[in-house]
Amino acid sequence: MSKRELHDQYLFPNYAPMQIMPSHGKGARLWDTDGREYIDFAAGIAVSSLGHAHPALIDALYQQSKKYWHVSNLMTNEPAILLAKALVEATFAERVFFSNSGAEANEAALKLARRYAHDNFGPEKFEIIAFEDGFHGRTLFTVSVGGQAKYSDGFGPALEGITHLPFNDIAVLEAAISEKTCAIMVEPIQGESGVVPANVEFLKRARELCDQHNALLIFDEVQTGVMRTGELYAYIGLGVEPDILTSAKGLGGGMPIGATLSSQKIAQAFGVGVHGSTFGGNPLACAVANKVLELVNTPQMKVQVQARAMQLQGGLESLNNEFSLFAEIRGEGLLLGCVLSPEFAGRSRELLNLMMDQGVLALVAGDNVLRMAPPLVLEEQDVNEGLAAMTAAVKIFMAG
Ligand SMILES: Cc1ncc(COP(=O)(O)O)c(C=O)c1O
């Protein structure tokens, strides 16, 4: 039995992993256990921001691993303090809560918004506005706030007080918000459901409406954060500041970490004992994330992301000029979604598998969108080779 088959024997059947298994990686390249090389345009779903086996991250992990691995929240620890300080200095925020994943960062954000409203405006103010097709994680609260029934159906009654509105519809939002609304939660670019950007006007209006109704604006930047769009966080480029921001994925460069950011005033709602996590603020994860942030939040990285994004987007557009495969190529920076033309609808996974056969790894976002979220550090040559492999796959796809 192959190792991959052992997966099916011993693990829960909730994933359908590819047939290949990784052996090791370097930068934007990954090798499988059969020795085949791949260009990685997936980065473990927008996580490996500095690619695989980055020497500075290995060193950060190693240095911390020799000191202590874990103290829980019984004690504070230097890597967590330094990371919180760096995040505060780089953003609108004044306080940070650490957890271990995007879902947990969002769970904390949602609980924080409800608790803040409860403490400041009373128990009636608990309603949350979220958006159709949004994705915020897989805890019960986050699937309830996420706008995709397939993730929340079958788990008993959904949490109360959550409304899902059409994305980017200002009039509907204006009509729905009320004094009972405690928060609006939104992704600046809906990642999982197809790389769909929010309109700036929509986000600006959401900001105004939150201010008018004493509601908090929560930006889920789990996927868009940590320079993926060419800004440290997408809100910076959009010019709309949230009250609460969540970050995970790329922040740890592959180490599990989540962060919930807010003002000091809002953070007060999490007094001693109100919320917590055994592993949140883990020194190993924070030591690595510190190094990620240091290397990512630089003018050079901004230029690098913009250059590779232009190259990748340009390459995808030329490929499309030749094959008319995509109806639209959208997204920002190194988070791109290629929407299949109607005649190829529903076949994104088939294309993904053909690309893998040709040596380039990517992602899908639903049945109709091929998604790219490569390491931020990918090189010009990686993009060229990845696009060449993709072209070979597209030829087979078109013939099939
Ligand atoms: C926008 C967004 N929020 C939350 C999550 C959940 O993150 P995690 O899988 O780390 O819990 C994801 C994951 O894809 C995401 O894209």
C-alpha cells in the first residue's frame, strides 16, 4: 500500500488530498516523494509567504526551539510581545490577541465584537452582518457567519443573530443595518469563493454605517494579509480602516498562528478570563512570525510582489489571448483568480490536476475559478516555468 493510501486508512475522510506527497521544498519549488519537481503557485493555500525552507525562518525556529517551546498563558513570552509590538506598529491596531489559525482569529473577533457591544450598549446588540459566499473558517461560529450553506448545514441549529447579505450591495446593507447590529464582518477579497474583490465604495459605506450605528467593522484578512495583495494588509491600499482585523495563514509562513487586532478600547472587552487559548502566542510560532513580518514588511518586498504579480497576471492574460479559457482574471497582487469561460464551467479541478501533472501546483476557489497564491518570494524564472507548465496543461485541457 502506498503512503498516500495509508492516509485514507488512518485519517478522517474529510479531505481529498492530491495523490502526490511532498518530500521537501525550497523557495517556490516543491519536490514529491518520487523526486518530481513542482513550481508552487499554491503556497499551502496562501500560507508559505516566504516559500519553503527559508533559511532565516529555519534559524528563527531553531534559535527559539533551544530556549523554550511553550509556557501557555500562565506566563508571557518575549516572541509574543515582540510580534504584538510589530503588528501594532505596522497597523491601525493597539492590541493583539494570538491564537493558532484563521478560524480562531475570527472566532475571537466575533466574540470580541459581541462582548464589546454587550458591555457598552446592552445585551440586545448582538446581531452580525456578513456576506453571501464569505468564508471565515470552520468553527461553528465562523461557519455560521460564513455565507456558504455547504459548510454550516447539518450541524444543528445555526447561531442566532447572523444575517447574510449580497456582497458589494450598498443599498441592501443600508437597509439591513440597525441599532442591534454589533458588527459587520467582511473579507476585502473573498478568497475561498472565487477571489472576488470588495468594491472600495462598498467598504467605505460599511465603515460609515458602522460608525453611525455603533457597530464594529471586522476585516477578515486571513487570506489577503501579510503583503499578499502588495500591501501589508489590504485595508491599507483600500484606505478603509477596520475596528478589528484578523490575520493568520501567511503570518506564520507555515507555522500555525492567528492574530486578532483591535484598538485598546475594544480590546478592553476581553478582560481577564473572558477569552483564551492554551497555544495562542506560542513562542515557536511567534518567533517565526516575527521574522516573517520583518522580511515581508519592507519596501523591497512590496516591489517584489508587484513585479511578480504583474508578470504572472501578464502571463495569464497572454495565455488567455491564445486559448480564451478565462472569462476574467481578477484579484490583487499575488492573489489571483482565473474565472473559467462559461464553456468550461465546472472544470477548475480538472485543470488543476492537469497542471499538477505538468509540474505546477495551484488552487481552485470553487468549481469555476483557478486560484493562484504563490509564495511572495517567487522568482522571475519560477513564474516563467510555472506559466510554461500551465500552457502545456491548458493544451491538454482544451483537447480533452
Ligand atoms: C478569509 C479566510 N478566513 C478564515 C479562514 C480560515 O482559516 P484557517 O483554515 O486557518 O482556520 C480562511 C481559510 O481559508 C480564509 O481564507
